[in-house]
Amino acid sequence: MKRIVFLCLILVGLNGVVNAQQNKMPTPDEIAKKNVEDLDKRLKLNGTQKSVIYSYTYTQAKEQAELIKRQQAGTSREEDVDKFYRLQNETSKNIRNVLKGEQQTEYDKIIEERLSGKANKGKKKKKGEEVEEAGDIKGLLTGPKPEKQEL
């Protein structure tokens, strides 16, 4: 009898450990809502802008979640990485087109902060850690198109 109780306790404990170790990815809906909330705090979006931006970010998050699942399953292709970043760039461009004047300028600052790693302002720097110089990303947003190579 003691063995049965002991085995049951072990099984319950193992089940708890397995559930705790599973990485729970947020759903595309959660990601899109979080993005809209974050942008609304800084850009003061109107209802229409929130709706359109939610649509763009939801589509991006949904497609990127599929790409991540493929990578985790080991069935990803080389062009999936390109598609992942292309989705980010297209979504960013589409969001920028929805914004007006001052909002566009502030959005460019948000993107620059995200790319330079300044989005996590609350984190303290560890002792002895070097500070990385932030560069300007305007060239990334409006840079020249790559030239075609002749064979």
C-alpha cells in the first residue's frame, strides 16, 4: 500500500515538473493586443488606427508563429528566416503608413529603440558589462535597394 501511494506521489510530482518546463508561447492574439497597447501608450492612437494596426500585427504574429513551429519541429527551410524578417519589415511599413505626422516620427524612434536594444530600459547593467553604441537606423528604413549582380 505504501508503494502505491509513493508511486502516485512521484507521478504527480513528475507531471508538475513537466508542465512547469513547457514553454508557453503567447498566442497571435495576445501578441497583437500587446503590440497595440504598447504603441497606443506612446503614439495616442485613435480607434481606427488601433483596429488596423491590430490586424497587421495579428497577421504577422500568426505567420511568424507558424515559422517558429516549423523551426522547432526541424522542418524549417532557409527561406523561412527571410520570410520572418520580411514580415516584420512589411508590418512596420504598413503601420507607419497608418500613422500621421508626429506619430510617424515617434514610431521611428520606437523602432530604433527596439533595434538598438534600448526597449528594456528597466534592466540594470551588470558590473563589467560594456555599453554598446547605438547607431542610426534611418539607412535601414530608407536605404538604397541592393544592386543586381551580373553573372
